Amino acid sequence: MQPILDIRSVHSHLYTYSLCAASAAEPRDGDLFDSAEHCLLDAGQGLSHYFDQVQIRFAGFALGSYPVARMVSDPLGLFEELMSRVLRTCRTRAVPQWRPQPASQALGSERLSSA
């Protein structure tokens, strides 16, 4: 079993997190931190005695499984990697998948004007 860490922004400079064992972490009012890196560090310090890996979500985005030791040793680097994944996920979801038309369809649908 891997715990699930869900980090959420409460305000522009306030973050909180929840830990759970089920796939749906329930938001709760908990400790507030001045950065998401501090959330990672605090959660990592608590988890490091019991778990090697943790599933991480940020603002509802499932970002994968990460070593708990990294949450303690490199919270800023891990946070930057997580934000990079969030941005890639957002871009992938926001940009519709463009599919070129086959040349035969493109030519058939265009008519040249004889004017």
C-alpha cells in the first residue's frame, strides 16, 4: 500500500495537504504552509518512518509515485518537477489534438474559382 499525498493551494501563498490510503483524499482544514515545498517536507518527515513511496497529487492532478526520501532531501526540486508535470498535463488537455486531413479529402473539398 502507498499513501496518497494531495497538496492544495489555499491562497496565493498558503498551501495545505492531506494524506490518505484510499484513492480519494478528502480535503480538510489542516496545517497551513507558506509553500508547497514545505508541505512536501512536512509530509515526507512524517511518512519516512513507515513508507518508501507515496502517490502525489496536486490540485487534483495525479502525478505519480515518488520516493518519500526525496520529499525530505529535495522538496524544492521535487516540487519543480511536479509543477512541470502539471503544466504538461494542462497543456495536453487544453490543446485539441490536431489531425491533418488526407490530401485527397483536402483537395476534394476545395474548389478553385474560375473568375
